[in-house]
Amino acid sequence: MPIQVFTMLRSSCSRWTDPGVHDGPKYAQCTPDTWSSFAGKFFQDYCNRCHGFTQQTVSQDPNVGPEIQGRYMPPSSPKPSTADVSRILTWIQCGEP
């Protein structure tokens, strides 16, 4: 069920955030983050030691956001900071520019 809700929100509202995970307001503004400026390094540092994410594969995988948001991934250290998790979820929710 949570994945379906996330997928629905991801496709219908590009500014949704979960206040249980983020420190910011429920409807956060999209940031200027892009794959080149932030997301690519995030996935390289925290995900690609096991996965082979590219910008395209992140866009095609509806489980990426919920796995990061639930703090299931990465399963071991190093783990991203709460601020970086918030940034990457905002990037995903804003259409992965």
C-alpha cells in the first residue's frame, strides 16, 4: 500500500513530502538540484555499491523513493544524512531533473 500511495502522489503532485521524514513543510518547494549537481553523486555514494542506478533507471523504478524514505536503503553504512534524504526525495518528487 505505501508504494502505491507514493507512486500516486509522485505522479499527481510534484511537491508532496512526508513530514514524518522531512523537517520541512508538507508541501516543499522544488529545489534547483539536478542529476548532475546532486542526485548522481547521491546514488553513486549510497546506492550503486549494490545497484547500477542511472537517471533513467531511477525514473523507471517506483520503489526507489519509498526504499530511501523508509531508510531501508542503503542497508549498511555509510548512510545518507536526513538532510540528503530529504533533498533526494524532493528531487524525485519534482520530476528528477
